[in-house]
Amino acid sequence: MTYATDRVHEEIAYIAYHFHWSLEDILDLEHRDRRRYAEQIATLVTRASADR
């Protein structure tokens, strides 16, 4: 099974936007770690939006 290229690009853009990490740093992450960071960012963004 492969992971959709579009989905990988979305995760990379999301992490780069919020953490300001380089493409190289993000690509060095294991898939599950990158996915987990993206999920944690989403949780933080949702929580911050609810607090407004």
C-alpha cells in the first residue's frame, strides 16, 4: 500500500506553515511521526479557534 502523494504534500505544507521547518527536516521524519505532528497541529489549531 502506498500513501497518496497529494496527502504527503498536504502534510508537508501544513507542518512547514505552522512550525516553519524546512522541507528537508520534514522529509527526514518517519511517515508516522510526520502524520502525528500534522494531527497534533490540527488539534492545537482547533483548540485555539474554539477559544476565540
